[in-house]
Amino acid sequence: MNRFSMLGLGCALALGCAVPAQATDTGEALAQAMTPERELLFADEFDTGTLDRDKWIVIGTDFWVNNEQQAYIDDPSTIAFRDGVAGADGGVLVLRPLFTPGTDPNKDRDAPFVSGRLESQGKFDFTHGRAEARIKLPDNVGVWPAFWLLGNGQWPDTGEIDIMEYVGEKDWIGVALHGPGYSGETPIVNKFFFPEGLDVTGWHTYSVEWTDRQVDFMVDGHVLYRATRPMVEHYGDWRFDNAKYLILNFAMGGAYPVKTNGIQEPYVGIPQETVDAVERGEVEMLVDWVRVYAPEE
């Protein structure tokens, strides 16, 4: 990660700046105040209590990748909305897994969980600019919620930008680029470790600033990793001058979690403690808003 980004975040926290009442962390609130003033291309504040299907599609049970242990369903039990959440400005989107063994229609997969995945494919995409979301994540090993961008063609030929993905170690999140020659176990990857006293269970703004020359990944307005065009072209073609759409999803277990935690039982990447927490209804990803801005002029 970028050492100077961490120092900047630490200084912002130490200054104790005046911040909006709804912000729970000084650094995250400062980032809100620093959001660039430019054309807003897309926004969903999740304040209406229902999914805006003019902006989002919902992925169903046919989808399966990465040996993930969930089937996606279009249902209020996994894609919900809530008002009155501490630290949120208005309503929030709630993506949550449920433990439902024996219900998966795909017997080759036989996923023990169901969950939710939203995409803006066919509704909204953009080329270059800034995408950001304000998100609060759970403290559970083996979960795999993410906020990311994907090209409209065959993967990985049209590129993937992982703005935030989390596998259940609450002191860090990951970021990555994928494309031809640098996909899957991509070398274009980094982790952001939160300063002492902060972690994923607080509200944070996860962002990407994307141009034709570089991709900057940010947490609370501070750049944690920069992937430049020459860095990418060392491994393969630059596939980041084409339109990409938004994805918010809550996966369970699978390739990335098990690579991190090594857990195989009771499910790949998922310990029994997380299964129990899901059954108690304690595991969820909260999204206050998603916004996309045009490139800086």
C-alpha cells in the first residue's frame, strides 16, 4: 500500500476536523467533503425503500464462478432496504446471505447459501471518471462482499476493476485490475490496512479514479494504490478505455476467502462461526449510496 496515503489518513484523523453529524469516522467524513465537484453521471441513494430497476438488474441462480458457496436470488430476503441505520444519510441497501442448504436448484453446485447481486449492465455504464460507494461491512471470516466494475464483453478481455473486495479479515480490503495476461491471480493487486481504531465495520467511502493513463484506488479519499498504463502493459493489453458497469454483490466463501484463510470445513472458505452468524441474521453489507462522476476536465 501507499505509505504516504496512510500518513495522510492518520494526519486527517489527528486533526479532528469538523465533520457532518452522520459521519462516524473523521477520515471518512473528510473524504465526503472532498468529493470532486463535477458532472454526476449516476447516483442511487437507496432512500425509496425499493430497488430502482431502471438502474439495476438482479443476478439469479444460473450464475456461478470462483467456487462460491452461494446462489444469487432476486428476493427481499437477500436484497432489502432499511431506514434509521446509525451513521447513514437516509435509507440503505442491505445485501445479506441466508443459510439454506438443500434448496439450490443447481445440484452440481449445491450451494448452502443464497445471497444478492446487483449490476447496472444494460442500464448504465461509463468510460473513465470516478465511481464511489459508501459501505459498511460485517466482521465475519469467509464472507466475500465486493464493489467493482466490469466490461461488457467476454472476461477478462474487456477488463475488470475491483474497487473493494473483502474476505473477512476486518483490518484490510483488497483492490485489483484484471485483463488479458493479468487475470485471476493478477499481479495488479494490493491491500489497504486501516489505521489503528478503524476497520471495515465502520462506514467508509471506497472509490476509483479511472483515466486513460492510470487507475487510482481510494479509501476515504486517500489513494492506496495506483496502477498505471505501463504497469498493466508489462503483462498484457490495457483494457480500460471501454465502458464498464457497476456491480454490488455479497458472495460467500470460494476461491479468494479459502486462499486467505485455508478453511475447508464446513464449507470452502467458511468456518462454522460464520454459518452460525448468518443463521442469526447478523451478516450483511450495508450501502448508503453509489455515485459516478464524469472525468475531471
